[in-house]
Amino acid sequence: MKIFQINSSIGNLGSTGSDTEGIGKAAVERGWEAYGAYSRYRTESASKLIKVGNKLTAAVHLLLARLFDAEGYGSVFATKRLIRKIKQVDPDLIILHNLHGYYLNYSILFDYLSKCNKQIIWSLHDCYAFTGHCTYFETVKCEKWKTECHDCPLSKYYPKSMILDKSRRNFRNKKSWALSIPNMTIVTVSDWLKGLAEQSFLGKFPVKRIYNGINVETFRYRDDLMNIYPEKIILFAVANYWSESKGLLDYLKLSKLLPDNYLILLAGTIGD
């Protein structure tokens, strides 16, 4: 049995890279062959790795996105090479993760996926798969994605477009591309994201929730924690990079409402 994963990163690098690596490692331990296609980032991996594109193709793709809101419309030859590699491997299962990141041409990729007669799983780590532009829309309370995106209030945010807003075109194309796949299962990492996916055009597919796993040998309950932090700890939250979209301002507001003997612990990094 062979598994082929596609993600912007792989190996123990970032949340989605770690998820992709964990799946590949588990597959190898069960006797499968595991392959992982990635973009600009790589660390040591249990999977056999295939790099998609290079710095030049990523730079050109980024320029298209910045000028024309065209994330997912570049990297033509890089994506064609990737598809040739997938055909060569002939996997039993293809798992998609984060396709955004200026390294894939969605039209070419989904044309292949719609015809390949493989079992497809799309593991969602954000909302980008079913919006016309953004990865998250909670900060602006936008619900256009439920019907059709247009006049995106987040066009200047990742994947940033400095000139054009093509969210309507992008939404229509994403919907058409996704619904062209006859055999796909959507997997989300939380009940919250599962509920959103079910309300989107991806709700046409089975939607399952599978929590991200953790190493319980590393992350475990510690009796001595209260000796280090004698206050009443009501919440411990983790993010790779804390920002407004991750809820940082909400935690700051909550901390001001709590008595002095209550403590919120946040793990992660904060930019300048």
C-alpha cells in the first residue's frame, strides 16, 4: 500500500508539517510506502520526499498573487511535474493538506484528481479551501463563503493581493474544482472547522473530525506545576505564532477581567 501526501511543509516543522509527518510515519510503521510532496520547507522525514517547484517558481507565483489575487494559478510546470511523479508512484491513497503557499496550480492538480480514480482525503487546517480568498474570516464576521465570495474584506491579508480582488472568480473556481472529484472525504482538526466545512460547498462530501494527536510522553500532567505557578490556572493555550486571528486580544481582555490570583498561560511566540 502507498500513501501520497501534499502539503506546503513536511517533517516536524509547524503544525501542518508535523501532522503530515505523523501520518507518514504511522503509515511506514504499518508497512506502507509513504511519499510527501512539499514546497519550500523540509526537515528530516519518514516519508520519501518530493519537492514541488523552486525559489524562482515560488517567487513568480507570489508576484501573481500580489498583483492579481492569483494564488493557485501559477506553478504550471511544477504542478505538471508533480502529477507525473504521482502517476509514477501510483498511490492507493492521496491526502491533501495545505495547498496554498504559492507552489501549486489548482486547476491542473484538481483536473488530475478528478480523473485519477484514487481515494482522496482533504485534511483542512484552515478555511481557505472553501473561501474566495482568506484562510479565516472570524475577525470580520464574514459569511459570504456560505453562498459566494465577492468584495473580500480581507484581500489585503494572506494571501495578500495589492491590486485586484478576484474573490468571486476564486470562489467559483474552487467550488467547481472541488466538486469535480467523485471520491473524496473531508477531514477537519476540530468540531468548529467541521461545522464550517459542512455549511460550505464541501458539505457535499463526507466530513469527519479527527483531532491532532500529541506525544503523551512529552506533553503530560505535572504535579509540580502548581508549585511553579501558585495562582489558579484557568486556561493553558498554545499557538505557533500568537496574533489577533489566533485570539490573542481575547485572552488579553479576559486577563483584565479576572482576579489577580487567576492566571492564563500562553505558549508560543509573539512578533514585535
